[in-house]
Amino acid sequence: MSEETHTISVQINGRKVKVTVEARMLLSDLLRGELGLTGTHVGCAHGVCGACTVMIDGQTARSCLTFAVQMDGATIETVETLGDNASLNVLQQAFHEKHALQCGFCTPGVLMSATQLLNRNPDPTETEIRRALSGNLCRCTGYVNIIRAVKLAAERMRGLAASSSAHASASRE
């Protein structure tokens, strides 16, 4: 008996993709196995560890719990959208500077969760950062440096926004 398939159109990391998927294929399998986006990690495969966290239509979600067929028409962002080896984004740079990763397995999910937090709240408290990252398990760091990195990134992002605002005001005058 053959598996039922569906063709879906989805925007992944700014690129339109049309792909045929089996009805029970997970989004994590589509991203990693079919599209080669291996930055999304699969740890527990039960939605508990957060390593597979991606953004779907601007909201974080566990790709190991999401069927690919559900993504028809969706916009998905993976950790690959944040930056690359040549130019890390502000959050990634802060993680590097604050030594906020060790083995790195949880890092993609943590970065995606922190990105959502900083998009919603440019000046989070330590408690807000801890709450936002509570669904991401890390066995290596103890979270102290992760929290420091998110705080540093938030500070720098606010500085960039203020600088950009000041520059825009000056150019109007």
C-alpha cells in the first residue's frame, strides 16, 4: 500500500519551495532530509528538548511535532536565516562573545526562541529571558552565559535601533 502524498507550497528562509510530501512526514524531516537545512536539530523527537525549534509564520514551533503537509502556504524560518560564518547576526555574535554554547546541539533552538523574544520585547528582564527559553533544554551550559548573551544582544539591538532612529531624524532635517 502506497503512502498518500500532497504537494505543498511553502516559503522557507525567504525562498519559495514546492515539494511533494508524505502525509505523515514531519517538518523536521522535510527541513533536514529533503531540503538539507541541517541547522534544525532533532533531539528528543517528542517536543520536549526544543532543539528542533523553528519559526512558523513568526511564531516558534517544534518541527518534530509538526507535519510538513500542515505547512502549505506557511512562512518558515530556520536558524540558517540568522547569519552565516562570514557574518553572524547580533544574537549569534553575543553567543560567541559570552561563550553561550558548548556542544552546540541545543543552540539552534535556543537562538530561534531568543529571536522571537527579542522581536517581541527589546528589553527583556532576566526572568523574561528564562521564561522564553524554558522550553529549550541544554545539558552543557547551565544557562548563565546564554542569558548573558541574550541580554548583550538585546542591549546592542536597542543601540542599533536608537542609532538608526537618530540617523533617520538627522537626514530629515
